[in-house]
Amino acid sequence: MRTIDSISPLTQLCGIIGNPVEHSMSPAMHNRAFDVLGLDYVYVAFRVNEGDVKAALDGMRVLHNFRGLSVTIPHKTAVIEYLDDISEVDAAIGSINTIINNNGKLRGLGSDGPGARQALIEGGIPLGQRSVSIIGTGGASRAIAFDLVHNAGISRLRLCGILKTELETLAANVSDTTSIPVEAVLIDEISLARALQTTDVLINASPVGMHPKMDDTPVPESMLHPDMGVMDIVYNPLETKLLKAAQALGCRTVSGLEMFVNQAVMQFESWTGQTAPKNEMRQTVLNRLTNR
């Protein structure tokens, strides 16, 4: 573990911006990874208000040893207009969670979508020619939806949400880029139950069930079925009410911890050019969650 005395003017700075960020596990995870590889990097959390995103990125540009940022709620969409470079795919998604500073030029990329897909694959949930339903319409939902229709070979996508305009916009945005059927499901008890009857893979990409509201669930237990694969991107708690209900039915499940670690691995490697110590990163987060 590095000491304060080891931080110098040459130390590379990385961090996370969001509001709130006090709960973030990212500093502990990334700093552990830097220590494992002996890299002269440090990672800290910055609370940034919604109106101050541009100012935060302007500051990043002029601090030459400010190497990278993670971006979390509510800034994943707002940061895009202040970047110098972003891929066509991420621009279409309209949401990114990673910024790399190359001598004052800021490049954005999204690791949420690939991280979620990798977590599903590693969790033994098949995606090819499967019908997928995603709960939520925020930045993570957008990233996962675009990644799955373009990179996972799924047969159908249902986007389920409670905000009509946001839901329809997301469905239209995804549909415009693919020939795969994309359906917008405005959630009520009847419409959600109907959609889940023919769902092979269910992903909760909303914050419902997150600490401290751990008794909440986005999907009643009665709407789940044993043949369904279920992933919840919430990782605090490790086992949400949704995952517990799915496990009780015999569903194959994936915790949000796996997506969180996978997306962080991509961030780490984009900043450092080094292979991330994934096992140590995962264990660091797991220790934090289980020792609370």
C-alpha cells in the first residue's frame, strides 16, 4: 500500500465524477490495482454538481498528469458535448463512463455495455438468439442495449421503463441502428408480466433494490420463470431481492459486481496500458461489501 510520501508531481491522477460519489467502491478498487502493479497512479472521488461538468473537464485538460476519469450518475450523458473524441458507437449510445486525457485532448468511451456482456458470458447465461428484456432507461441501460444488439447476437430486445418519453426515445435510438426487433414496454403490472413471459434474459439496469432500499425489487417474484437468466447491475447489496427471488426459482443469476469489475478493468487498461489485476480488483470490492 503506497504512502502519502510516495505521491509526487509525476504521479498520474485518475478519479470518478458523479453526484453522489461518497458510496463509490472505485477508489479502493483502482488504487489496489495500481499498488499490485507498482504503478505511480492514484485514484480519488470528486463530487461534481450537474451544472459544473464543463468546468470539471476544463480543469482536467490543463492538469497534465490528470490521466483519466470514471463517470457515473448523473453525468454519463452530459459529459459527451465537452469531449474531443468519441467513437461512432458511443456517440450513438449517447452515454459514456470513461474519459482518457491525452495531453489535453479528452477521449470518451463506454465500458458498461461490454462489461455487462462479459459478465453474462462468464456467468453462463447464453445470449445468442435469445430474447432480452432490460429494466430501466438511463445511461447504463442505453449502453447495455446498444452493445447487446450489435455484439451479442440476441434475437429480440424489450426496453422496459416508467418514463414514457425517455423510454420511447431510447427504443427509437436503438432500433435505428439494428434490424433486431426492439420493443418499448411502458411498465405496468400487465405489460411487464406479458413481456417477461417470453423473456430469456432479464437485466435490471435501474437502481431499484440498491442500498439502502434493499427491500425494493423492479420485478415481482410471480413474473419470473425458472428458464430465465437474470442479471442485476446493482452490486450493493451483492444479492438483491430480485436475485434472491430468481435463485429460489432455479434461475441462473449474475451479480452486478461482475459487470462493475469488468467495466473497471477496461477503464484501468485504457488509462495505464497495462493488463489489469482483475482478481485483486474483484476481491477488493467484495471485501468492502462483505465487511460493512
